[in-house]
Amino acid sequence: MSRSMRASRLLLGLLAMAAGPLLAASPDRGIDDPGPDTAVLRVEIPAGSAVKYEFDSQGRLFVDRFLPGSEVYPANYGGLPGTLAGDGDPLDALVITRQPLLPGVRIAFRPIGVLRMRDGGQHDDKLIGVPISAVDADYDLIQELEQLPPALRQRIEGFFSRYKHTRAEGNPVQLAGWGDAGQARELLRQALARGAARP
């Protein structure tokens, strides 16, 4: 990648952080009321990134770490505001889009499956989703995980089986298979209920 392309990417990232709330889509794109069995992802990490970004408790974006080797995130990754997962953090999700999304933006999506996994002994399941029709109707025919290309499913599974592996400490992640769209929606409902009940 040329120096000018890297500079352009950096500038886009800085603009995303500076814009803050302006990056939230309008209500007709499902952000304020995504509808039944849909959710909103706050993107932390764009598809194709080798950098793991995270938001701190004050909403500031920071670099957590660089991924080892040639690993990159296979889809846009982040957390679902207002949810609480088994590990005490917002429920995680990957949303598949035609273009990588900037850190900090929110996108309404439909869960089509879930990758069951444990990280350090705690449940750390990952929802897999596609944009709602108002955001990108090209994904309307994808209702279940099996309708994704097999190579993409393998890439997602392979990524999470390796992304925390270190020579010194081994791999704290154990994968436990896939769940379908119904299981993903139930996981979302449980996480939303826990988030609403949190003091």
C-alpha cells in the first residue's frame, strides 16, 4: 500500500472519530428503532483490518493491539450497545458488508447465525449478520448462515481459532460450532434483557 493510501485511510479514521454522533445513521436506516429480530452494531474494527481497536468506558477509540502475522478481521466487528453478554461486555457481532465500515459508525443488521465460542473459560459468542434491507437490499436473500459462501464461513471460523494464539501462552479460545438464525436471535434477546436489567 502506498504512503498516500495509508495517509488517506488514517485521515478517514480521524474524521470518523471527530464526527462522533454525526456518523449515526438517520432513523429510517434502523438505528433508533431497528425493528424485531434486528440489532445495531457499533463498529470497532473494519473488515480487513489487522488492528484491534476498542472503545474505552468514555467512548474513546484506542488501539488495543496488532494481530499476529497476516491475520485480518473477516468482517466488520464490534459490540451491540445496550446488550450484556456472558463475558460481562456488550454482545459481539460481525456484520458482512460490501465495503469496510469506519470505526465508530453504527449499522442496523439482521442476525443470521452465531459462532459459539469460549475465551479464557467465559462464553464469548459472536453473532454473524448482514445489513437490514433499508441499508443494503443486496443481502435480503441471505436469511441463514448456510447461505453465505462456505469459504467465508471457513474464514470466520479460522480467524477466531487463531486470532489470540501466542507462542508463549497458547490459545485461550475454544470454538463450539455454529448456531442458526433462530439461535442467534434468541442470544440477542437474552443479551438485550440482561442489558436492560443491568443497574
